[in-house]
Amino acid sequence: MVFIGLVLSLLVCSREAIARDLPPLIPAVHSFTSASSASFKLPRQVRVVIDVAQAQSRKDNGLTLIPPTLTDFANTFVADLKELFPETVVRVVTGEILPSTMPSSGDIVLTLVPESIAQTFPLAKGVPTTEGYQMDVRTSAVIISGGGPKGVFWGTRTLLQGLVLGGASFPVGTIRDHPDWQTRGFMLDVARQWYPINFLEEICAWASWWKMSEFHVHLSDNLFPSATIPFTKIYAPFRLHSPKFPQLTPHINESYSREEFDTFQQKCANRGITVIPEFDNPGHSAVFTQWKPELALEGDGTMLNLSHPETIPLLKSVWKEFLPWFHTSQVSIGADEYNFMFADEYNNFVNTMSEFIMAESGKKIRVWGTREPSQTTSVSKDVVIQHWAFSDDDPLNLIEKGYDVINSDDGFQYTVVKSGSFPATLNIETLWNGANNAAGGMWYPAIFDKYNASNNPRLDEPRLQGSIMASWNDLGPAASTPLEVFYEIRNGLPIILAANWQAAPRPMRLTREQFDAGFPALQLVAPGQNLHRLIKSRGPLIVEYNIPKKSPAKIKDTSGNEYDGTVNNGIITTPLTSKGHNYTLLVEITTPKNPGTFLSGPDNSFI
């Protein structure tokens, strides 16, 4: 049940209302109808009211197999509210929400809309999504009603952003909002560069601030062989460790256990994000050919010989072991950049794995776009194609043939850490103004080709699933800290996600002026993470130790921040973790007799 006054007002509001009274939210909302010039001001005491009839609802028509309840999302919201506004006292209650019920002053009510209203939250292709929501902001209370619990959660992101930008106030009126595409994602190559699991959890928390829906995790790959380093010796990680296949994880200290990966997926789900895992085969498979060299394709040991009778049974056994780990209805088998001389073998492999994974787990598969020149076979239409380069596939042609397609075009959405082949950061000018070389315009997921608009599908194309930005580590573990990838995506990924939420042709879409006005403040406060590695300080000096020759048990911090250290066996331990950009480190030290680690923290070490 919901408030009758809310439902009636939403039925008549315009989806093209001008949001001039709203702060610069990222993404922009689809519709805002201002009720007055007044505002809701966050009181010192807030009551978060969860509709008892919907508290355990897991209604979700997305890809997750572990959809959080409305109560789960409410708990995340409450933690974020306390983090952003620590002086606010928050109380959580459940209550019966009747048509005649009026919220009390200071209430933030979380509920679901009736099914008839939920059907009016459409994706760009016209299909209803449970990620939509409506928010009724009054001077004394806020009511967020979702098409599903995740829709309510996205509504809380809108509310929190507005409160941050508005100095704890939000304009009175009605918001009606929903994504244009279900797939709004980011892919990270965790195979060729190791990332601790807690770092991936922080990426989820940060990206959900911009309403990301999928975190594609590339879990296996290899570096390139050379004349001096054969495929048997190259770095070839596989990041999930199972006692059943210890041969895949010789670098066991740089792998994730099932418990760790479970927790990671659940934490991401609690912020609206589904983890999409990828094992890349039959190319990029040196981790398998190092284990079983007899399965290597002659002439390129990083590829599996699909004609060998043991190859596909081995891959099936690996997938059978790990499929129960994955809480998503789609997984990726990679399947890019295989030898085109074996097109039929490749197509048959993809179809075989598609049928096997569906039969084993009910999951569909994705593959990277790969142009296989076969005249007799083709990849099944049940397989989702992730386009990345026109040299490897034609996305519009695939759509016209009946394939579901995800846009990861390398002209807009590719970065490679410390490589000259692709930029290290997204080209912001291209995203805002380079969708068409002649006419300009902002990029959005229906833009594959900036040179020829006839290669791009319609905005409402049913088979276009959305887009995923990709960040690769082709050169291997070249980063000095995992944080480098955050600096790489920080300024560009929110633009990609905003364009996935609301396409550029929409009248209410995010403008560059709005983004530039809101992003500096919002990106520093995304709750649930500290990727900026911010440290609270009373002034510019964060910590200062004057260490005597004979070290006491405790070292006083003379900066005024009281970050006192402790000393044990000549090692000083501080209460701090890491400090992000920007800082100056000044040290006066006598050269030690024996070299060793000078500074060490959770992100890196200085030796």
C-alpha cells in the first residue's frame, strides 16, 4: 500500500518537466515536478519507516540471484545517512502504510508502488524495470516508492546526493525516475593485475553512488609470450581458488576464496550491483596450457586446441566447479581473439559451452565480439555479444540478426593501464562532444560509431542491453598501487553511467554544466568507501613525529590530530592507513645499516 495522494500526483506529472529547481544530481533524474519554492530540511532526528508489508520483498527483474530485501537496502541507506550526516540521529522502524496514513515530521518512508504503477517505469526499449522509483518530497517528510527494493535504493542515492549538494535540504516536489538500460557497468581486468577483494568492494560502493548495475570481473588471462619468454613461463593468473583445481592458482596468495568472493558479491548486491564473472577461453588461456601443455594450439601456446578431445571436458569441469559460486543469471566465457582459421571449432565451442552452462545452472553466457569467418556455422542467438571493436564484430549487424548486444566500444569506453595502445583515462571531450564527428553531441549506449551514424541502432532498440566500460591491464602487474585504476576511471565512469541511466536525446539528460557543478563535491563523499584515502585533519599538517634516538613505547603526534603511534621492536605503527592525493612526505633519516621496508600500508610499501 502507498499514500493515495502520492500515487495520484504521479499519474498526472509530466516526464519532461524542467528540473531547474533540483541540484546537479548525477545521473540526472527523468522527471521532477516542483511543488513550491520550499525545501525539506534534514532534521537532527530522523525516522526511517520501512513498509512492513514490503519489508521482506525481493522483487527484482534484473540479473542478480541474491536480491536484497527492502529492509536490507534500508539498512545500507541508514548507514550511509549516518556517515554523510553524523550529527543526525536515525531511528529505523517498520510500520503499516495505509492509504490514509500520513508520514510524521522527519520521516523518510520506504515502500513499493502498486504493480500498476511499477509497470510505468520503462527501460528505453519499453520493458518495465523494478529499478524505477518515485520520490515525494514534502517540507516535513520524504516518501520513496520503488518498482522494487532496488528502485527504492536508487531513490535513496538521489535523496542523499541532493542533501549533500543542498546543505542538508532538498527541494519540495515529485521525482519520477528509472534507467534507460539495465546493463550499466564497469569491467576490471583483475587477472593481469592483482586487486585485493576489499578494494573491489570499495569500487562497488563508489560506483553505486552513480547507479551502476553491473561489475564485470575478468578473472583469468595472461601476458604475451616473446622470443625470450615462452608461453610456459609467462604470467598467467586465475583468480578463484578451489582445492579441486590447485593447478590453476599457483599464486594462491593472489586469489579469492569462495567465502571472499561470496562476501564480495553480497556487498555489491547490497548496493544494487550484480557481479558478472569471466573466465576467458579458448584464447588468453595460458593458465590452462601451462597446466596441460598438450592442450595448447600449435603455433600459439596461449590458445587451447579445441580439437583436442580433453579440452572442452576440462573447461566444463572447471565451470561446473565454479558456477555455484556465481550469484548472477549471466556469466562471461570471454572467447575473444581466437585463431580465425578455426572458425567452425570456435563457434561449436561457444555453443557447446552455452548449452552446458545453461543446463548446469540456468545461466546465459556472454562472449566478446569475435568475427569468425565461417560459412557453415554461427554462434547461437542465445549468447549475448559484448561488442568492443569494429575490427572484430559489427554490432548493428549482430542486432539485426537477432543477438542481444552490450556496447563496450573501444573508441569510447576502453582504458589500458600504462600502455600506449589505449589511453590511461577516458577521453572526457569525446564523451561530451564526440558522439558524432560531424555533429558532435554526447555519447550514450546506442552510439557505436562516431564516424557513421547509420551504424548505430535506435535509442529504443530492444536488443541493446546497455554498456560496460572496460579497464585492462595488458602489460600485467605494472601498477604501483591498486588505487591507480581508481584514478584512471574516477572522472569518466560517472559520465558513462549517467548516459546509461538517461540517454543524451532525453530532454532531462545530464549536461556538462550540471556535471561540472555537482561532481567535485559528490565524488569526494560517496558513502561506504574511501578510495580517495582521505584522512581527517584539523589543518594541512596531518601527522608529525619527532623520534628520539631511544624510542619510547609511544610516539606523540605533534600535528594536533592525536594520531599517536606505538613502537614495537623498532617499528612504529600509526592509527592511519593510507593517504591519497595530494600530499608531501618530509623525512629526515639516518641511512640504516641493513636495507628494508621503510613505510608500509594496506595499498603499497616504500622499500
